[in-house]
Amino acid sequence: MTSVLHHRTDGPADAPVLILGPSLGTSLAVWDAQVPALARRHRVIRYDLPGHGATPSGALGSTAPGTGAPGALTTGTGVPGTPAPGATPTGAPGAPTPGTTGMADLAALVLDLADRLGVERFAYAGISLGGAVGAHLAVHHPERVTRLALVCSSARFGEPDGWRERAALVREKGTAAVAPGAIGRWFTPDFAGTDAAGRLMDDLLTADPEGYAACCDALAAYDLREELSRITAPTLVLAGRADPATPPAHARELADGIPDASLLELAGAAHLAPAERPEAVLSALLGHFGAPASDDSRYADGMAVRRAVLGDAHVDRAVARTTDFTADFQDYITRCAWGEIWTRPGLDRRTRSCLTLTALIAHGHQEELALHVRAAIRNGLTPEDIKEVLLHSAVYCGVPAANSAFATAQRVLAEDGTPLSL
């Protein structure tokens, strides 16, 4: 190995270490949405794969055991050819030799990074290829991995020939040749046109073809299905239900093969779930990696979520009104309702808002309902979504309860200037 992986570190230097691995074609920025919260309790280390972000393809070295002499200009099939524009010539100093990179090579780079940073043991979460690196580490270096999360990953990523063909295509024509197909794999149609999706596509287009192709070689040779039972680290498997690259069946195979693994499937997410469903992924990771919380940390977490859901103005008023008589109650709802329930993995905030609205309608708590109508909008529900919740409650909570709820919700939405379609 001629150079260490480019990386970024966030969080307290003395906190437990959590390493985050990216997907093929992305950079460490794919984790941007999760890092601020994860770094509150962890020393978070993100890295770029070879040829991605700021890590050079040469991080893999110019040759590998069993390869031919360096210096020959070849394509992924070994036939003499011309490299893609911007690519490091195959076999030139620093370029990985086609067809020789394996998952063990990528895992070795991660261990090298950990060793250079003085990290002996670490938790690990990875997306797709990044998850495969983590699974390899958990199998072959179990003494290093404390906990594991596999996000939109697999024990085997399809037939090897498909990856070899993609590697050859990218070596010849560059990553722009695979960009159109990546959009449909990475994102659902509703997300594909967003700025966040555009930034991720930019990472793919700027990846060095040699490094990208070497990672394809690693995926071609990867098959961990018979070794999943060797993983002893507590493991969480996350799947996007709309993921065509690693469908939920791949996640179920991982969860079934890894002893005592947990499985969570996320609706509305394709292959890059951390970008498309950031809050849901974060919630799951916090639940899996979070150390047992003290009362102080539960209160801090609860207050952060309470402010995010109810708004600073409301929480500031509630805090200002706190007296010796109500202080214990305020502490209780912040720690328990907000710090333990609203922060749990498994349900996103939109779903929790729907449940909360229904419960308040059923019990006739109109003042709290008004508060949570505003919270529901803040959590991403539209007036049409709220209307559907109220209609549904009319069947199960009673028409009079729903009638009062409609009056309250309409008043709140009108006061806040939220457009109501006819």
C-alpha cells in the first residue's frame, strides 16, 4: 500500500470509534446527514475508497500478488487498449492491476487507517461495498469489530461477469458510461432530481476509472454467504424496499445468516438509503451503536428532538413557565417521551406524528392536538396527510371526536398560513 485512505474525523477524541464506509461511486460525503448526531457520542471516522473522493487509486498499490509485470497498458480484460480520459494507465506506478483487487485488499486499507490513527477496536457501518468491507473485517478480524451495521449491502452482489464487464467499460470509457444506470439504482424517481442526488452523482463522475474498476473487481470476487455465521459482532442490517441493486432479499439473507442479527426495511428508499431516508437511517444507527444513555444524555437527546418537532418558540415558553411544582414533570417528559420514545429506531417522525395525532383525537385532547398538528407539518406531513389521519380516526375514534379534530386542525393550519387545497 503506497498511501493511506483519505479520511475525515468528527467527534470527541476519547469517544468510542465508529468507522463509516461508503458505497461504490460515492465519497465520504454520502454520510453527511448522519455524522453530526453520531459524532456526539462517537469518534466518527469516514473514508474514501481508492479512486473515490480524495483517495488515489494508487492506495491499492501498482501490483498485487500473482500479477504480471507492471507497465503494460491494458483494459479490464487484459487486452491492450487505451485508458479513459483522466484515468491512470493500467499498470503504471500506483495503478492497481486489473482483476487482482479483492475485498481483503480494501479491508486491509481500513485496518491500515485504523492502525495509523491508533484505533485498536471500532464499530463499523458501511453502505453496499462499504458494508461488504465491514462484513469481511467482522469475519476475518473479529477482535477489531465491536458492532456492525450493513446498509443496503449483500453477501454476494450478483454474478462476477457483470462486475468484470463494468470494470472493463469504466477503464475504457470512464465513469460517465455507468452514470445513467446508477441513477435508477441509487435513487427512487422522486429523489433522483434533488440537489442531494446531484451531488452524489458528481462524486461518481469525478471518480478515477482505475480505482472504480478495481472496486468492481473486488465485488466480482466477493462471496461471503458461507462465512456469515462467523460474524460475532452484534449486527444491524438495513434495507431499502425500493433498492434494485441489493433488494430486501439480500438483506434477509444477511440477517438470516448472521447470528442474532436485526433487520430493518425502509420504505421509500433505493440503494443509497442514508441520503434518501437520512432520519430513518440515523435513528436506526443511534439505536444500534448508542451506548446505554445516562439520564443526562437522555435529557439532552430528548430536548434536541423536542425542539426539532415542537419548535424552539414553544419549548422556550414551556421552559420559562417551569416552576418547582412542574419541574419534575418537565424533566420526565423530556427524558422519557422525547429522549427514549421519539428517538427510537424503527419509526420515522412522520409515522410517529400520525400515531400521536390519532391518540390525541381519541382522547379529545384538543390543546395538545393543536400543538401536534404544527409538529406534524414540521415533521413532513402535508395538510392532505393530516386530513387522511383525521378521516381514518372518524371510523375508529368516533365521528364527534374527528369533528372536533377537524375544527382544531383547520384553525391551526389557517393561523399558520398553511395552504388548504379544496
